[in-house]
Amino acid sequence: MTIAKESMSTAFRALHAPDAFLVLPNAWDAASARIIEECGAPAIATSSAAVAWARGYPDGNALPPRVAAAAAAEIARVVRVPLSVDAEAGYSDEAETAAENVRAFLDAGAVGINLEDGTGAPDLLCAKIEAVKRVAARAGADLFVNARTDVYLKRLEPPERALESTLARAARYRAAGCDGVFVPLIKDAADIRAVVAAIAPLPLNALAIPGLPAAAELRALGVRRLSAGAGLATAALARVRRLADHFLRDGRSDPLFEERIDSAAMNASFRR
């Protein structure tokens, strides 16, 4: 591992310090990553859904691992801040295979990953976390593994049992060696406090959703990482659909230029 890569890993871990609050507007390709970096993001994270859509695949572990790794490499090549890749469930139900797929992200330049349980058994994600950590150690990489549990996101339990199940899974993932816990769709302040207390000193990652407390309140509750997920991509694609629909109907050019990225400035972003 190069000195630069080691520095990226150290910098990324520092962004999760107890007094930190990391906001991640997730990217899906080199252009979106550069725009996000230019806006001042201290790190770049990918959205698995947006990366998959941009390459013609549905979200949900359907993206071929080699395509996912190539996308990560494209982003890592053009940014100068740490990169964390959404590795979904590792693109395999076999722990060792998932770990080798993650190794490709390491080779591409990532210093962090998200790894999710989805509808799979907690035992499987524990095995994947342990296998990923072994692979990273053999590669000499200090990989930040953000363990995502989908209890709230996929309604794996009745609402009255969601917090209990999340806490149980988080404890197991922590014991397996994860470095952070991601709980998409959690938004109740009491639930957030409970998870923060249970996983301390690991950081809790929340997902931007309607009704989520504001950033200042999240920080006061103990959240240390806030991700946009596919939010930026879906907003951008909604605008593409609206503009394309209007252009096809009336052929008017002006709306296409009302809000846009300057082409010369975008070209300049890649001349470094």
C-alpha cells in the first residue's frame, strides 16, 4: 500500500472521530464525484443504486463485480479525497467470494466500504465482515467497513421489534470487526439515541430521508455520518426526465440552458 493510500485511510478514519459529523453526497461516476469534491466534500462515497443504474443494471447485487470495481477505479482516478464504495452484499452469498470482490475495490483505490445484510442471515454478514477484514489485512490495507443493517429499510421485523433486532444485529457486526454501523430509514430520535449508545464508540451512519431530523439535531443525538444515498441521483434523473419530456414535446432549447454545468469548467475539472 502506498503512502498516499495510507494517508487516505487515516484521513477517512479521522472523519469518523467522536467529535466529527461526516456528510456524504453520494456519487455514481467520475463526473458526479468531481462535482461533489469541488463542492467541498472531505470524502466521496458511492451509491450502489446510482452506480448500477448508470451502467444499465438494477440495484440489488445485480451489478457484476468487475463492473462495480471499474466504476470505483474511474472515480478514484479523478478525486483526491478518500473513497468509500457501496459494496452492497459483496455480490456473493459466499463470504470468501464477497471478500475477494471487496479486494477489487481496494485495488481500485477505495479505503472504505458499505457491506449490508439485506434479507440475509446476520451470521452471513458476520462471516463476510471477518473475511473482508482478513483480505484487507493481507493486502496491508486499513479498510473501514461500514456494516449496514436493513431491519428498518426492508421491514424485516414488525415496527415494535425493529429497534431490538437492529441492536442485536449491530452488536454481532461489531463483534465481527466492523468499524461503523449504517441503519437506513431510522429517524425516530429515541431509536437513534439507543443505537448510538449501544454501538459506542463506533459511529452511526444515517440515511437522508423525508422527515429525518436536521443535521444539527442528528449530531446532537450522536450520529456521526449522514449519507445522501441515491438521493442526488434520483433528483438529477428526475430533472433529466422532465427536460427530455418537454424537449420532445415542444423542441424548445432555452429550458435546457436554464441550469447547467459549464462545459469548459467541467473539462477543466479533469485536467489535473
